[in-house]
Amino acid sequence: MLSCLLFALLIANLALAQVQAPALPGAPPISPADRIYTADQTSNTITVISPATNHVLGTIVLGDERLTDVIGPQYIKSINSHGLGFSRDGKYINSVSVASNTVAVIRTLDNSIVSQTYVDRAPHEGFFSADNRTVWVASRGTSLVDIVDGLNGGIVGRVTTAPGPSKVLFSPDGKLAYVNHIRSATLDIIDVEKRQVTEQVTGLADVFSSDMMLSADGNILWVAHKMVGKVSVIDLQQRKIVTFVDTGPQTNHPNFIVLNGTNYVFVTVAGLNETKVYRQDSPSQVPIYVDAVKSSGVQPHGIWPSPDNTRIYIVNEHSDTADVVDTSTLKVVHTMKVGQESQALVYVAGAVTSGNGTQNLGRQGLDARVENLLIPMSNRPNSSSLVTVRAVSGLDMVQFIGSGLEVNTTYIASASCFECKGVRIPLLEFSGMPTAHGCATAPQVLGFFKFFDVYDLKSVSVEPLRK
């Protein structure tokens, strides 16, 4: 009886002391108890991976695949699995679905959904606070961070912020929360106990910041600006901007590792199909470019390291794969097939403390066909369109991402079908949003129709519409 009690106390203490990444040196090595999760937007799933074996265990189903009945009047499940966070004890993850305005909390031990809460407009990223219970969710369509009871569900509080809060991160001691924005060039600093913004860092590189990451020691914050291809580097000790780093087009997510006592920052840059690596010797020093990790797939997005700093995991949004990178060599050593159109990726240490952790997993979204083609645009230098075709339920999802487009111009995509004897068939029309650089961008143009085995992907072209 006493031995059982001692064992239970040991497990409880281990949970309390669980080290999550980004982590300082000395964290435990990669373990069979650890899990990696990816948020798969098109398949409406979360892919679950064992980092000990690099084996994809299955997917947690949050809703139906695009484009079945997700726009139907009776549909009440989640749409667009997008953001991920986790509790520090490793017992729970939280999933944010941007199109249904929902936050689901999932038990990592058995992949069961504990609660689902409707939050405010256009939630993006959320994270558990240090209490391992409340999830703080940034709702980009508002000026609010919603505080959700992760175990029982329901909103239990709100914090007013600058417009368009995008992500919430917490300081290592849990006393402060940091919030970036998509409509304000500021970083809000929130007193967690008071639940109010008490400080701001202003003058960031752009008003639009989708993602950010905090160093393991809590002294450095990298705020990514996707639309302008920059990162604002913030010294949190002095509450000041150190520099702006030109990282490249479609800068997505940053994350940290510590090697030989020094912070290294990895930044996924989708437009270059690579993850750039920088060294930052102290919070007040300007980062130094080190190298780039070439993606095995198309458009790297979410990224997270293992707590022991030996591996970093990168999900490739448009090839539905995840790369395993050896941080000592900066080489991709393994690639895994994951769910469709993954956005975020997180690593959770100590997620499965007993059993094999495969309960409630399915195969939705896995092993589906996906192909990509980058199309240069003839009418404007340095302009292009990436077309991605995915097999989804009943139809194919055809997506175009246009960059360097002309302002106030309509474009038409066309292709030759296999039975059309060279005749080109119009597929869809679109125009871009103006940018600060005098051009336009089309970040996500979607069409749903039968494409595979009907049209030749290599024949697809995008041209200005001539009327």
C-alpha cells in the first residue's frame, strides 16, 4: 500500500516538474511518452505523432473534411483546425478552429475531447496559462483575449487588448502574458493576476503579426510579420525593440533552441521553402544569420523543438508533411505524412504517462493525394502563383496563392483537360489585396471541383483577364 502511494506521489511530482520546449539545457531526452501534434486545417483534424519513433499514430477528428457539409445549416462541428497550445503538465492540448470560433481541449492520455467552447470572432492561437486549466485565446476579429475554462468549458473572463490580438504566450513564471496583433504594431503585456494590459512595446515592424515565440529563459521575443517578411526582435528585459530582421516572403513561425548556452532561432519562411536559422548571444544583441534548412516539401509553417534541443519539427503546409531536423547538423533526417494543410505544430513532453496513447484516433486526412506547381507570371517581374491540388471528400480542393500581382487586376486560371485536345478550360478568377510594396497578394483562393485525372496540372496557367 505504501509503495503504491509513493509511486503515485512520484508520478504527480513528475507531472508538476514536466519540462516543455522551448527548454533550457538539461531537459530529459525524447521519450515514448512524448507526442507531436499538428493542426490540419483542411481535414479538420489533429495529427498525433510519436517523436520517439517518428511514427504517425493517427488523427483526432474535430469536424468533417472540406467541403462536405461544413457550410450546411445543421453543421455544428469544428471548421478549420488551426491553432495549438498545451498545458505545462502535458495533460492537455488546446485546438483553435478559426472558422467555427471554437476552442477544444483534448486529453493527451487518450485523445478524448474534454470540452468545446464558442469564443469571440476569428480566434487564432491560444495557450494554457500556468494554472494548467484556463486557456487564453486571442480573437483576431475583436480587441479581446477570451479566458476559457479548459476542463468545464465556457468563457470565464476577457482581457481588452489592442485591435486584432493574434496569439498569447506566457512568461516562464506565469505572471505575464504577451499578445501580438494583426491590426496594431504593438506587443501587449498583460498582468495575469489582474487580467489587464499593464505595458506595451510599440513600433513593431508591421501592424500585421500572426505568430511569435518566446525564448526558454523568457528574455527574448521574436514577433513574425508574415505580410512584409520581417521579424521584430524584442528584448523583454528592457522592454525594447532590438532590431527588425528581414527574414523573407511569407514569414510564418519562429521558435528557439539552446545549444552550448546560446539561443538559436529557427524561422519558417514559406515563400522560400526554407527555415532560416539565427544566433542571438544575448537579449540586447542583434541576431546573426547562421544558415537555412531547406524544406523537403512545400511552404514550411508550424515549428517546435524537443525539450532536449536535439530535434526541431517543421510542418510543410502545402505538401502535408512534417520534417524532422537534427539541430546539430541542420539537416532533415526524416519526413512524415500528416493531415491536410497543417498550420501549427507543437511538441508536448510527458503527454502519455500510461498505455499506448492511441485511443480515439482515426485516419481522416492521412495519405490523401496532394500536388503542387509554382507558376511564374508573365506580366510582372518577380510575380508567381502557387497552385496546390488536394483530394478531399467527393471533390478536389484547388488553391492558388498569388504574390507580386498587379493592383486592381483580375486574374484567370485555366488548364487543359486530358480529353480536350489542347483546349484550355477556365477554372476560376481572382484578384489580390494591395500591399505596402505597390503590388497585390492573394493569400488563399479556393475552388472545389474534380481536378485529378481530369486536368493536367502542368498545363495550369494564371494570366490577367483580358476583356
